[in-house]
Amino acid sequence: MKSKIPIVLILLAGFFIGIYYHYLLEQITDLSPFHYISVKKDSQVWNILAYLFTHFFTIMFSLSIIFIASVIMLENRNPSKTVAWLVILTMFPIIGFIFYIFVGRNVRKRRRYKHKTIDLNEMQQLIQIPYDLNEPEKLKRFPGRPQRIINFLWQSASSPMTRYNRVEVLTNGEATYKSMLEGMEKAQHHIHFITFILRDDGIGRQMKEIWMERAKAGVEVRLIIDGLGSRQLPSTYIQDLKEAGVQVIIFSPILFPYLRKVNYRNHRKIAVVDGTIGFLGGLNVGDEYLGKSERFSFWRDTHMKIEGDAAYLLQLIFLMDWNFISKEDITLSREYFPHHNIKEKHYVQIAASGPDSDWEYIQKVYFSLITGAQKTVYITTPYLIPDDSIIMALKTAALSGVDVRIVVPAVPDHMVVFWASRSYYTELLEAGVKIYTYHKGFIHAKIMIVDGEISTLGTANFDIRSFQYNFEVSSVVYDTDVAERLEGDFSQDMVDSSELSLKTFSRRPLLDKLKESVARLMSPLL
């Protein structure tokens, strides 16, 4: 929903905020060195300087605040985001002003990413995936819900239904990295890899050695790492890769003063080997995902290996990202989409979303699945900061008699996000949603299973950042066997969790409630 606020109210709001800041800063500058000197020295020059400092500075600062407040409203942000920024500017005048200048400006993302597209006719001719929506007989036994999602992703996101796939669920880091390493060791033509976080540690060095060895053997190895998530990666790590022939690019590096690039991150985790084997899911590259973190003794996560048609779509996403970031133009040729011999039928669509999208595709898939559920909705997410539409869908489903269960971490990895997530628990519990807090370690999987038939698995959390700011990717799998496999993990996760009761949660300390309330004010910006 867009904010529609009359210009008069915008100017009035900005005016009163400016007056408030002017008064506040006058109190501060009364104690400034200039004012102190002007009182002690009977000098007209010092008095003039003190006056200019006290009034000119505060007036200019106040005008800047008026301008920023007006810009925030005129950008037609979601009203909750507008309120969140105005609260920050009001409560923290100096810090809020600086934070907005560097981080909060709503850069026209569609203009920035308008060239991050691909010719869909060329795509269809190249990968030759059948997308007759009436053809998959296996889907006929599902109600009308899958047809709506299939149509939506095909018509709006140009993501065809793929049928010839072999899908394997990979639980936790050990199984995931083992499968990835084995696949990349056998690469003959190319390895394409995107990750948000890449560490120079045990598993990071294992990956590095394989990438370097394959590149020296003549395999094309391309690596995309996010400039924020992998900001601690040593330059020597990247230099070693480049010297071995690995092509490495950094997505949107964080360089002062371009701190506005904190938003719009590439949060995708994709690996494609020789065009026919793909991986996606929640795992980055680091020893903490193997449970070797000092902070978390166990890391619970889920990845997926896909062989077949759907790997072509992961390949397309990678190539679009690569061409956009590198300013190159890798020709879409058959060598990146070779013929495969997969005969199994796991029906899969790939949903990709980000600042280059006209619509929040993954969010809308989640919404459609929840509102169309008949029996069960099982969700695992490390961050639960839903917008109004998702929280309404969850509450409506639960109030309608659907068994809605959500597994979330019991301990935080990001404190503000943790407290913001907890602020939504009460209204969900009141509606009948069951919430389980995972205490075995940290749970980072991003999964939803609906009615034991359809499941999603990918990189997107149930939060506003994943829905609107980050580049994300998720698979939608229409297969009861895959859903059953994921439900098995979900059942174990519930065993390793504690169910929250509304009665117990309502008795939490007042300080916790205060933390939740403050964090929730900032939740549209997290």
C-alpha cells in the first residue's frame, strides 16, 4: 500500500519537526565553545561568530530535516516505513540524520537495475522447457491452488514449470558441502557460484582449492560474492583465486561514502555445475554452518540439489547477475544449457525476486500458499518480520482451522531482528498459530510446506528485507515425496524446540516487551 499524504500535511509535519530540532540544537549550542567565549570576552567579533554558529547552523540543519522528512513522505513508501524513519529522525536527531543520508535514501532501484534483464524469447528457444500449464498430469490431483501459482510465476516472473528433475534435500552443512564439493570436483565445462557470505576458514579453503584446481584444468569458474556479507574476506583470498584463473566479482562493494549500498544485497546462494546440476538454499560458505562457531554449537540449515530442467533456471539467474555486475555479456549458448538425461519427474518452479523485479514474487508465492492452505502450513525461518499481508494470511489461515506452525530460533544472531520478531508472537498466538523456539543451536533454514503437497526452499526469510530489498531465490516444489522429506526434518525440529504458550509468553518481563516495541518500530527498515 502506498502512502498518499497531502502536500500541506507533509510541509506542516516537516515544519514542526524542524522547529523541534531547532529548539533542541539551540540548547546544545548554548554550551558550545563559541557561546562560552562570547560570554567571557567582550568582543563583537566573537559575539557575531557565536550568533552565526548558534543560529545559522541550527537553521540550516532544521531546513535539512524538513527537506528529508518531505522527501521520505513524497517517495510514497509503505506508511510503516515512513513512520519508522520519522520516529528515528525525531528520537535521534543527529544520528538519524546521518543514518538516513547514507542508508535510508530510496534510490530508484528499478532505474539502477533496469538492465538486469534477459530476452525471454531467447530463453525459451534456448532451454526449450515445455510450459504447457495443462500438461503435467501429476498436478491434476492437486486443487486449483498450484495452477494459480504456476500461472503467476510464468506470466509475471517468466518462470516456466519444469518437470524432468531429480530433487535431493540436503539437511545441514555436512551433507550440503559434501554434495557440493563432489559435484564441483567433477566439473568439466564450468562452475558458477553465488554466495552472500564467504569465509577464509576450513570449508572456505576447501572450496577455494577446488575452484583453483578446476580453473587450472581449463574449467570456467565464476564466483559472485556480496560486498556486505563477505566484507571480511581477505583480499589475498580473492587474489589467489584470480591468479589461478578463477573469475571473481563483488556485488555492490561497501565503499565510503557509498553506504547507501547497504540495501539491495545479493542474498542468493546458488551453485551450478556444467549447466545440469544446481544447488540452492540457506547455507553460505563458512565453518559456522558446520557447527564450528564459538557462538552456536549446532547450526541447523537446509539446502537442495536439483538435477535437470530447473538447473537451467538457476543458470539463467546466475548469468543475469554476472552480466549485470561484470558489465560483460556472456552469450547464452547451448554449452551453458546442455542436454541432460534426467527422467524422474519432480515438478519445480524457480522464483527469483529482488530490486530488479516489478513484483515481490517470493512474497506473493508465500501469501498464495498460506491463503490457499486447506490443512497444514509448516514454516521454518530464522527471521520472522512479516508485513501486513503475510501476517494477515497467517492469522486468517489459523483462524480458519488450518494447522499453522512456525519454528524460529530461541537465541538471536542479530539482536534487533530477534526482538522485532518476538513482537509479532502475541497476535499470532492469539489467532491460533503455534510457535516453536529452537534451542538445539541456531536454526537458519528457510522452508514452507503446505498440506503435505507443495513446499518452498531457498534463500528468502519471512521478513521485509528478503521480500523487498534483497536479491533472493526460492524453489517451489510440487511433489508429495519432497514435502514428506521436509516434514520429517520439521518434526525433528519441533522435538528440538519448545512450544510457546500465549499464557507464558504474556508473562515475559516488562523490559522484554519494551525491547520488542522499540525493535518493531524499526522493523520496516530491518
